[in-house]
Amino acid sequence: MKIPQLLHDAPYSEAQRAWLSGFFTGIYTNSIQNAGVNSSTTVRTVHILYGSQTGTAESVAYDAAAMAKTQGLKAVVNSMDAIDSIAFTTMDTVLIVTSTYGEGEMPDNASVLWEAVNADTMPRLEKLQYSVLALGDTSYDLFCKAGIDWDNRLAELGATRIYERVDCDVAYEAPAENWMRSVIPQLSNSSAIDTDTPVTTPPQYSRKNPFPASLLVNRLLTAADSSKETRHYEISIAGSGLSYEAGDALCVLPTNCPELVSDIIQAIGCNGDELEPINGEVIRLQDALRTQFEIKTPSKELLQEIATRSGNQELNGLLSTGDKEQLANYLWGRDSLDLLRQNPVCEFTAAEFIALLKPLQHRAYSISSSGKMYPETVHLTVASVRYDGYEREHKGVCSTFLADLVDEKTEVRCFFTPNKVFRVPDDNSLPMIMVGPGTGIAPFRAFLQERQYRKATGKNWLFFGDRNEETDFIYRDELLSLQQDGVLTRLELAFSRDQVKKCYVQDRMREYGKELFEWLEQGGYFFVCGDAYRMAKDVDKALLEVIAEHGKLSEQQAIDYVNQLKKNKRYVRDVY
């Protein structure tokens, strides 16, 4: 630093010049430190923002931060609802990691920031450098739409894409790590990252290395004459070293129904003994279809190949027009076997058929027990999917694997997925409002157990419902006992088919809207679990109406109120 010229020109003594020199040096040093810049080396700050519905994108974001720090970068990780658009405009380097859920929607914790960034009033972002990692599932039409939308919008605003967006299917680990290893060297001006060094220490058990658990309990919850089949499972994790929190999910890797495997082999014209190389080993087609591949839901590639080989005019017409709604209507209730049987000219060699399939994926279930109360077992509440159509019985892959195929000798291969947002409040005195019809009750059974274990003083209110009270009031005795003991403060029931006019949980919310709003004003948390397509949307609409009416707010003020609840993690959903 150069000393100001006045120190040399003015008539100061050497002692005065030395003191003034130190004074100006101190000002300079403090200004640099206050600006967050090292005077010898500028450390680049990378903001990693995640939009996550179930915790996967959050986990990937922290993996990226860990790698960035090893490269000398300052990595700042935030949920998208932790910042606003003003803060976003001040950022120079941003990595976006986001999932997509529902019908191509943003995760809940990304919606508010996205609306602001997507607004016409959003300023230009010419100084911003960014890259996007999108997580999704190719079985959905709007694959990775949230990530695609972020990528396109930032480009529209003039930001510079430093690396092309990567879209990840369900098996996201390898492409996500490749994205990190490609993006981060560009940010750190490093030529490469040591590919032999893992990003983070992987968990002991994961999708690639599931824990072989055992099933202890398989109990029917609904009545024998119910129109549904809902079951309670208790799975042992004793000796695994694993632990979980209320709000987490258990992921189960199923095997396919043997009858479905045999019928598909017959439909494609094979015998099942064909030997094929799968993941580095040669196995029989029959075994591969049972344990390795998704054979119930047709992949887009299989669907297109059946249309091409069969010449089916209706199917080809639907695929060529790109009318997703009409195609969905055509496929409703149909699975791969239905399509093969309805187009019998489509025969495949074993290798051809396998090439058109997706890997068999795990199914995630909201855990219905507290890990503190049940540290060696995990409870699940699962509706078995069964229906008749196209002259045969159809079964859900994992729900009937658990219900029909697992016995005391069968391994339940599983691992946990944490959901750090969907949690019982740390403050045991705050109220909880829980909306969970049907199997959506699962995490709230865990929440109530957690509150009971903690001896929490906060009030607990559950909205539960299903079709018929006589046959579908699952966990009835438990809930009534919790209510009698004072753990469950209020229980509102909505059984839709017990009266002429159907009644749903959102109707009960409106009915008790005044009290519901009072609980929110007392610092209450609002949780929702269940169907994303209808129930969760109807509940969200009812919540806005309740807040507007009983808070005497305008529509926009009610929206702002809900957005603040989301930002404060007081309105959280576990929807699917």
C-alpha cells in the first residue's frame, strides 16, 4: 500500500509520519477484512442453493459443498426458501441443485424464490455465473422440469452458464458426482479433481448397498370388508448400527412378482433360461426380470418399440401427436404385460427386451414410528395396490412384495432417506397441526410418538380421514388412547363415503378454521402428508382461505402469510 502523498509533503516529524502511516494501514486492513477478502488471496464464494422435497437434493448440495471446500472455495449452502430475490441478485456464482415433484412442480422450499426470479420485475443477472443439476425420474412426462426451468430462466436474465445442465434419473449418484467434478475445477481454476477421492464418506447402507432387514410384523389395518387393503409392517434393523428420525423415509428394494415375470417371458416369446450379461455377470432372463428391472410400468422406449413393431394405429397416433393427457388416459390401468398381450405380434429376444427396460428402483415410504421410541425397528403403513383390469389382476410392485412375498426367511433390502425439514418442532411447547388422510397418517403416528417420548407440552391436532369409518379408521385404538392420555389434543375425522355429501379433511379445516388460525398465530407448525395431485392442493387452497377469512387478510396477504410459514419451515409437506 502506498502512504498518502500528504504524509510526505506535509511538515510532520518522523514519529508523526510513522503514527499516521500505521493509522492509514489499519484503515486499509480493516476495510479489506470487512469486505470478506483476504489481502493476499481472494477466496471465491460459491452459493449452492437446493430445492428439495424429500432431502435428496439437499444431500447432493452438501456433497458439492464438501468438494468445493477441498478446492479452496468458500461454499455457502442454503435452502432456496432461506434467501430472497434481493439476496440472489448479489451473488456472483451459484450452483442450483433441485428436484422436481408432482406434475413438473418446484419443490415446496423452492417455490417462493422461483416465483420472484420468474417475475417480470426480476432485474438482469449479467454478473452471475451458474450451473444446474436437475434431479428427476424419466417415468414422468415432465422429467426434471424444475431444473430445466431454472436453467432457462437464468439464461434469459443474462446469467452465464459455466457448465451445461445435467439431468439425473432416479440413479442420480454417478451423474451428480460427474457434474461436481466438472463444474468445481472451473470455479477453483484447478485443472482437475482427484477422481480417486470420494466426495464424502458414503453411508454404510445405501441404494447400492442396502441393509438386509427382516420383517417381524405384517398386520392388516383395514377391515376385511373394506374397499382398501392397508397394512402395518414392523421391520427389524437390530445390529445394523442404523438410526432414524421421525419424518424420515425407509426405502425398500423389492423383487417383482414371479407370476408377472413368467407371463412377460411368455408374452415376448422367450423361455426364461436365456443367459444375458447384467452388471458384470451372466444371469438367466427369468432372474434378471425378477430382481433387476422394472417390468410393470413400461418405459418410454418399450412403449415406442411396441407401437413401432405392432403398427397399432391408436398407440402410434397418440405417440406422434404428443398429447400427453390422451396418452395418459390410454395407459391408465395398463402395464407392460397388458401392452404385450394386446399387441401379440411383438416378440423380442432376451437382449432386445432387456435393453428397453429401466432398472428396478426402490420405493420410499414415510416411516410411521419414532426412532427414539423404537430404535431397533421401523414401522411402515402401506396400502397394497391391487386392481382388476384387462382380464387380469394387477398388483403394485413393492406394496404386494411386502404383503405377499416376504416371510421370515426373506430379506427386506432397505436404507434410510433423511428428511431434515419434515421434523417435529425443536420447541416442545409449540402446537402442531397435522393433515394426513389414509396412509398419509404414517409420519404423524411417528410425530405423536416422538412428542410422547419427549413429554412435550405442545398441543397436537390431527386431521385424518378415509372412505368409511367402520372399515378404514386405521390405528383407531392408538389414536383414541393418545387422545385420552392428552398427547393428541384434537382429532378431526373426515370419512368421505359415510354420508351423501362427501366430506374431506380440507372441509374439516374450513369448519374449524377459526381455531386453526389461532393455533398458527400461537406459533403452530402445519404439516401435510399424502397425495400430491389432489389432496395436498385442496388442503393448500383451504389453508389460504382459512388464513384470509380468520386473519381478515386480502388474498395476497394470505399468500404472503403462507409463504412466510414455508420460509420459517412451519408449513411443510411430505407429498407423493
